Amino acid sequence: MVLSMSGVVLLGIVVFLFFRKDGLKASHAVVSALFGFYMASTAIAPSIMAGGESLASLLGGIKF
């Protein structure tokens, strides 16, 4: 399933506006899930995954 980058950017803007304006409602959660699903099929997905893993290891290494 291929979605153009402009569609991913549009969904990203919609998700951002939902968070800023009204908080997250059920319909907004559906749009957010679609955004994540389509973002996973783009070329930037490996970079996002690597950043998430890096952040997780950084947080996991913090000693209290």
C-alpha cells in the first residue's frame, strides 16, 4: 500500500491540529492511527524507528 508523502504530511497536520485544538477524541484517534500506519510505509520509517530505539535505550540507562 503506497501513500504519497503529501498525504502523510496532510494527515500529520490534521493530527497536530487535533492535539492543539480539542484534545484527542475517538475520531481523532482513528486519524492518528491512520497517520502512523501510513507513516510506517514511507522512507522515513527506519529513521523514526532508530530514533525511538535510541531514546528508549537512553531512558533505560538512567539510574536513580
